[in-house]
Amino acid sequence: MEYRSGFIAIVGRPNAGKSTLLNAILKEKIAIMSDKPNTTRNNISGILTKEEAQYIFVDTPGIHKPQQQLGRVLNKNAYTAMEDCDCIGWIIDVTQDFGSGDEFILKRIQSLHKAVILIVNKVDCISKEDLLQRLLDWQSRYPFNEIVPVSALKKNNIDELLHVFYQYIPEGPQLFPEEMKCDHDLNFQMCEIVREKILFKTREEIPHSVAVLLESKEYVDNKLNLKMMIVVDRDSQKGILIGKQGSMIRSIRLAAQKELSKKCNCKVELELYVRVEKNWRNHERKIKEFGLDELNENFN
């Protein structure tokens, strides 16, 4: 077998299981997960190096109808990954009907003329009869190069998926060092861990309007001291995040501290602050400042 390496864009609607799939493929938590839409905001490359190939999977934000400038930026990030990749892995939640969001993605894919693998996720949550009907429905909508059923959560059929992707990435050398698993540094990953805990612990109005910024990082006596700023866009959200007598922010801090200590292999002391930036999701300068528009280019 000739050695191959290439980029695979993992795209789909919000909550289809993109980040869960990436983590299952890499057997390591690279992307944060939650049941909230648009958990993923940046394009995150997970790198899997094997004897026969190096696969670079680009986890993208869920493609959706945007309500703010931030939503338009997230869609742009996903579109750019689709345009730049060697092949596309379109992941769907097979328990959900084909909807307007899928139609949106389909039109985009049709314009790109790239190899498209349909990844049918959550097959463990549906009967065989219903699965067959859904597969026939999807087959009628587009001439996919391959259709692969998986359960990302249970890590079922991941090896078969890799075998399929191998056929659609080009021959070439490794593009990243063998030990590299992610194209984002530790600082980014630490902020994402804090944001994940916020997503798990807060009500619906908070997740979409929160950003987490690393203010300072210092190693002292084999302990990592971190100071992070949580940004929201309304005063009422700040109150919810802090909670009664600081109970919510303490709960978030302790949960994040525990995972950060495991991630960094040392004791972590985390300080969290909350700042209000009015309507930041509609301000392009703030979106870039918070590291969410990495491409920094015009897009219509």
C-alpha cells in the first residue's frame, strides 16, 4: 500500500455528532462535546497517523441558518474547510428527518464536485427497518461515493470508516509530526474545556453567547495557575453564570479544574472572572479578538 495523507472535512448539521466522531477516531478527547447546538466554533484538525496513512480530520461548526454575525462566521469556517479538503465526510443523525439544514449542505456539496462519504451516525438508536428506509431516502438525494453506518458514541465501525477514507485521500508523505494529535495549542484546548463545563451547567440562553479567554498562565512549584475570563453579552447572563452566592461559577471552576489537571498532568488552580461585552456576537472585531474568525477574510 502506498502511503497517503490528506484532509477530510467533517461537516453536518448541529448535534449530528461531528466532535464525538473525531474523538472516537483519535481515541482521545480533542474536541469538546455537549448536546447544545454549535458547540464547535473553530475548525479543529485532529491528526491520526497510522502505518499506511496520515488522516487530518477537520471538525467544523454545525452548518445552520445564522441569526448573528458569529453564526455567519461559523458557517464560513465550515465552508472553507469543505473547499480546502481532499474529501468530505458528511455526518448525519439518522434518527432525524431530512430537513432544510441538510438541503443547505447538499447545495453546497453539489457545487464543490468532491468525493463525499455519507457517515450515517446513531444507527444504534433506530430499528433495522427504519434504517434501511432512511438509507434509501439519502441514496436518492445524491450520488455519494460511499455510505458508512456508524455509532460515534459507541465507537462502532470506525475502522471501516478509516478504510473508506484511505481510498479518497491522495498519495503523499506525512504532513504533521507523528506525535501531533491536534493543530490547536494547549491554551486553546484549556479554554475549550472551561467552555464545555459552562455548556453542561447553564441554561439555554448562556451557551450561544459565551466566550472563554485565557488571561494568564504560570507554573509555580509544579502547579499550574490559570486565570480565565468568561465573556457574555448581557448583564443578566453574568448573574446566571455567577449564581447565588457564587455557586454556579464555583461549580464550573471545580469541574474544569479536575479535567484540566488530568489534561496537564499536574495540579491546576483556576480563577474565573465574568465580563459583559454587549452584543459581541454581532461585532466582527470582537469575534476576531476572541479567536473565532481565524480565517480573517471577506466572505459573502
